[in-house]
Amino acid sequence: MSQGPRSGLAAVSSALLAMSRHLEVRDVLKTIVASARELLDAQYAALGVPDDHGGFAQFVVDGVSDAQWKAIGPLPRQHGILAAMLHEATPERLADVRKDPRFEGWPSAHPDMVDFLGLPIRDGDEVIGALFLANKNCEKPEGGCGFTEEDEELLTILAQHAAIALTNARLYERSRELTIAEERSRLAHELHDAVSQKLFSLRLTAQAAAALVDRDPSRAKGELHQVAVLAAEAADELRAAVVELRPAALDEDGLTATLRTQIQVMDRAHSARVTFAARNFRALPAAQEEAMLRVAQEALHNALRHSGAEHVDVTLDRRGSGAVLRVTDDGSGFEPKAIRRAGRHLGLVSMRDRTSGVGGTLTVESTPGKGTTIEMEVPGG
């Protein structure tokens, strides 16, 4: 909420910086509204983003309490002055909005508004929103509006930058959706391959058991035991893939909590024991945390699905201003001299690319029959 009027270049700069700090659309909208109300010293401010059905997809207010907003009721429709902002796409500065011929009233719980300033928010030729201010905190000229031409010019600057911030936020959210979609597609492909192989083996083993029931019951019993093992493995693959299809909570929870949650689930879903420990780790730049998460996921995938490991240990340690991720398993390992051949099979090329992309280093140590350790170090920010 606002803290009182401010003026001058410092106030404008502060408002623009506040908008640029956020990437989520809802946060950007709230920051724009609060900044506009504070900058122009108004009692109320609102920002509406239209939908395609004559209403608003989002409508954010500042200066109205949660209780008042709840009492007002459903989001407004695009009519009256609101419609003018969106469809005529021209600024409106009114001494008394209630006397305008386009005014159509408001709900009983709505606060009383008098002087009014509204501006469309444009992205090129498209109107992507409308910004409204009401009740300037000042002495009003007789029959005039408390909002001045200077206020309108200032709000125009704010609206132009609001369009940039809102467009960037939408692009960011869209990029996240695409990233999640790509990740789900990759995992769905893995799921198809892994489960298809298990189910194919399951079917062949069940057929063999059926053929042996009459002539060799003992062997049939062994085949049926193998059916149970394969069915359990297929169920493990399904559970793990379903969990991985959920988008990571990295932005909300941070790397440590996200890794801990995913590893707890993997420990339950697989027969191998999977453990995690974090020591003195502190938050890193977002790109580094995402790279470390992806490398950890790839290394865990290798250990749990290809190495035959009974135990996989993941640690996250602070090192200087950066951090070290270590994934160690007691699986089959491989010959270091064959690292180039094994690289693509084990996703090592992808892990190296992710690591170098954030200025880090990746070390791989492995011995046939004695497991593998993958260590990723990043410098921090």
C-alpha cells in the first residue's frame, strides 16, 4: 500500500524500478497500481486487463481494503468509463465521474469517487489494460478536477513503462509454460520407453509361465515370481514419471527445498535408498539454481535407472560464494576411458553444457563395479 505522496524524478525512477523487479503478471499489476496511486497522491487506483468476453481477466485495486473489495462483489464489466478506456483508447480526466453521461453507477459497497484520471495501457496498437485513479488528495479548484495536466503526463509515462513490464511478465510466464511443456514431453517419451520395455518383458514372462503351468509347475512358479518383480518395476517407473511431470517449485521454494522434496519422492518410488543433505548452502542466482537442479535430476536418473545402484547420495555444500552439488552412487560404474562413448548415453553432454552455461565445472569419477560420483561446482553471484 502507498506511504504518501512523492514527487520528482526520484519518485518516477522508484516506480519504474519497482515494476521491473517483478516477473509474475499479478505482481507486476499490483506494483503498477500501487506506484501510480503513490506517485499521483490519489485515494484510489485500479488496473483492468480485459478478457475476450466483455469482462476483465484481471482487475487489481489499491486503496480498497480486502473486506471492502469482497463486499463490492464480482469483477466489473466493460461498460461506462471503463469501456471508454479500452475501446476509445483515449485519456480521460474528469472533475466528477458521476456526472459523466457514460457513468452507469457502481455497487452499493463501492467507495464514492469524484475526480477521475484514466489512461489506456498500450502494446503497439493493442490496448492491453486500463489504469484508473480517483480522488486526488488535494484542494480541488471550483468545478475542476484535482488531477492536472502534469498528472496526466506523468501517468502517461508510467503507463508506457507499465506496458513494457506487463508484456515482459507475460513473455516470462509463457516461456515458463513452454519450458514445462518441453520437460513434460521429454519425460513422457522416457516414460513411454521405460514402461513399454517393462510391459513387453512382463507379457513375455507371463506367456512363458502360462505355457509351463501344466508340464513344469516349478519353473512356472519362478516365471510368475518374475512377473511380480517386473510389475513392481513398471509401477515404480510410473510413479517416478508422474512425480517428475509436476513442475518444479524452484522459484517458490528454492533449490534446497525443491531437491529435498524430489529426492524424498524418488526414495519412495525406487528400490534404491536415496538420501539428501545440504550444508551451509545459501541461495544462488536463479540460472545457477536451475542448472544445478537439472544436473541433479539427470545424475539421479542415471543412477536409478541405469547403474543398478542400491544407494544414491546427494549433497549440496557451500564453497566460498558458490556451491557444490555431488551425486554419488554405488552402482555398476563405467570405464573412464570410455567417457566419450558413455557421455551421450548418460546425459553427460547435457550436464556439461548446463554447467558451463552458468560458469561452473563438472567432474565425473567412475570405476567399473564401484559406482560413480558426479560433482558440479558453480561460482555463485
